Amino acid sequence: MSAPTPALPAAVLHVQAGQPLLVETFAEWREAARDLLVWGVPPEAITWSSPQAGGDLFSSAAAAAEAPAAFTASVPAKNPPHVPRSLMEMLQSAACCRVADRWAFLYRVMWRWQQGEHDVQSPADEDGARLNAMVKAVRREEHDMHAYIRFRERPVDAGPPRFVAWYEPRHDVLPQVAEHFVSRMGKVSWMIATPEASVLWDGHTLHNTGPLVGRAEDLDQSDKDGGEALWLTYYRSIFNPARLNTAVMQQHITSDRWKNLPEGKIVPHMISEAAMGARKIGQAQAVGQRKGTTIPIAPADAQPERQQPTKLDECRRCELWQFATQAVPGEGPQHAPIMFVGEQPGDQEDLAGHPFVGPAGKLLDQVCEAAGVDRDTIYVTNAVKHFKWEPRGKRRLHKTPAQREVEACHYWLDKELAQVKPTVIVALGATALKSVLRSANVTLKNSLGKPMKVDGRWVVTTYHPSYVLRVPGEDAKHEAFSTMVAGLKLAHELLERPIDAPAPE
Ligand code: URA
């Protein structure tokens, strides 16, 4: 007797009947996509439809509307799909991106993954590039909304909400941004309104209140002469005409943002005042160039002042963030006795958001095992926190970070050192060594296996695990591996050696 055929899920029935699949949320899409994959329904057989309107900033040629291919199913073709967490997180993020074909595109990515095309997650693949760009656009929008939303206080006697904000997000990020403010603003009540939806936090619960009729700015009775006037006074006081770069300013905060910022009303005036000031300063400089004494300035002092971000993901201290999927922070016990410092995240680390999880990480695991040291007791980080790469065919090839990028990232390494306070740092390879010693003139060859004292800690230098993977010849590989094991054993011994004792020979 043959086993009974399982009933067709609703999504598959829809497709068989040639009807569009209406999907509104990521959860709905995920459920439908799962059933469709199990029943082997190919992307071209499905017409997805969604109540959200979308632009086509990220549209691809393949997204052009086509009549769906006919599909009939009688038995499920596949086991339930297994999708790695990193891909599912990317899909969930990309689902917030306002593009007309978002559900069809996400399904195509899932489908290709299921067919074994794991490149589909990589920025070197056409779909992967689009997926990464969508994720990035959504993250950027989340960041912008955190940064540029302005709450206006309402009079106490007007009742809740106490604060209201109006914002026009470019992507569907309101739910996650609302969660952010729930965790930041405590029990005070607030409302965020957008053209598509609004949320109200009553101090205990978040309510979806649907789109508002008219703008929150028109609805609110905020104390414009009080709170907002105070804010504008503060803004004027921190505005520094000498640091003004209008192009960058307009790039960071585009005009659609300015119109909803209270300071948007005073900025044009301040810019024109600054321009007048700059002309005067420019004339003074021309006069100053005629003659006089040369004052030498150290290159470091001539560098533009770098920002001091609080969150790694918001770091713009160098250019690398633009090309990476995300920043990769260090990981491990917050007071680990040993800290590994690598160079920069690789392709897999960039996608996963964790250090040393790719091939170099696997080798590092083997080194730890051979040295009898538990990797979970070590804090593992990199000198540079964003992946630097260049395209090579479908692959993203690692590119060594420039010294200025290493220097820009000292900021984060310093924070990690201050937090973890390791007794021993193990520098994995030349970039890590230069970063840890704050010198571009040190060489791996001269430092290998020789413990040093830096800022009251031991520093041990060894090879980078990628070198072991790369070096040609089995003997050379063995030797490099043994050098790494010896380096780690030495680091472990140094844990017991007072820093004022002489370095072991
Ligand atoms: N190489 C590194 O230097 N760091 C990583 O995290 C991965 C590869």
C-alpha cells in the first residue's frame, strides 16, 4: 500500500491555480516560501504580490515582469529547506527594502541556495550583490532613522503621548527602529508616525496605530517655543563654520531629511554665514602665503580629525565600511587573559559578522587544540574591523589594509584592550604586529617567537593562519603550523611571568 500523498499547502494551490500570492510580512513570505520549496515550485512559476508599493532602486533585469510558467505538483519534491542563519538574517533584513519585486527576489535567492548555489549569498554573485546592497540600504536607513528622528515634546495636559516624531523612512524599518526607542526611552510615552504606519509606545506596550491622517507635525501641539527653541540654540552653539563641508553634509543628510529636522530651518542661513566667513579666511591665507616662517607640522597632526563613534557599525573613520557587509567586532570572554589579534575579517567573517569563522579560523582552532589551549578562553579580534577586498571573477579577494586604515582602527583596538585587559597579546601576522606595536616599520621576521613588552603586557608574534594555508609545500606548512603552536604555548607560559621579569630567550 502506498503512503497517502500529503495535502497541497495553500501557497502551492494558489500557484497551481495561476493566482498571485499575496504576502505582506516576512513571516508570511517565509512560510509560503518554505512550502513552495518543499514542493519544488520554481521561481518562474510564481507571481508574488504585495500591498506595499515599491520603487526599483535595486531592481535587476531578471526582475522584469513575466507571465508565470505553468506548474503542477502531485508529491512534495524536497525535504524542508535548511537555510543557514546568516542567510535567513540577510533575507529578513532585505525584506524591509522597498523594491517592487522583493518577495520574488528573496524566493529566487532561497531557491538558488537550495539548488546548491551557495554563491548566491556572496557580493560577487549578481543576486548576491543585489541582496547585500538591499541589506546595506536597510541598515543605513535604520541608522539614519535613529540619528535623524526628532521627538517633539507635547504639553503635559495634552495627555499621552508625551513625545511625537514624524519621519519619512525610505525602507520599512519602523518596527525595528521602534524597538530601539523602546529600549532607549524607558517608560515615557511616545509616538512615531510615518506616511505608511505609526507606532505608539504607552510606556508598557507598543501599539501599531496605522497611518495617521496628516503629518504628526500638524497634529502635535508641541512646545515649539520651549523644547524646540532650546534645541535650536544648542544646535547653533555646536555648529562650527570652520569644519563645514556642505557637500558631505548634504550627502549625509539629504534634503528629504532636512525638511523634517527642526534645525533644517536655520541651517541654510548658517551655511551662508559660514561661506562669508570662509571668504575672509581665504583672503587672509592668500596674504599669509606671501612670506613668512614655515612651521613644520607632524603628518599625524595634519590628518583630518576623525569621528569618535560609539558603535562599530556606525564607524566611518576610514572608507572600508562602504564595501563591507558589516563591521566584525572582536569576540570572547570580556576579561580573557590572552587576546588574538588578526588582520581583518575575511569573506566568510564579513558575511557572518564573527571573527575567524572561515578557513583561517578553522586552522586557528587546530593550532589551539595542538597547543592545548581552549579557544573559547581567548578574546579574538582583528586589527581592522571591515573586510577589504577586490573582485576576482565571482570571488571577493582579500586585500591587505593600508596603514591609514590600520591606524583608523586603532580606536577600536584600544577600546578592546581597555575592556579586556589581556595579559598577553598574540599578534597573528604582520598587519596585526604593526597595529599592536603602533609602528609601520616592524617586520614579522625579526619579531617571530620573541616576546616583547608593550604598555605593560606581553606581546607574542606568530604567523597568520592564512600563511599556513597558503605557503607551498607540505614541509613548509608543517613548520609554519608548529611555529604557531609554539607561539601559543609561549603565550600561555607568559601568563605566569611577571611583566617586570626579563623576557624569556
Ligand atoms: N583573517 C583574519 O585576519 N581575521 C579573520 O577574522 C579572518 C581571517
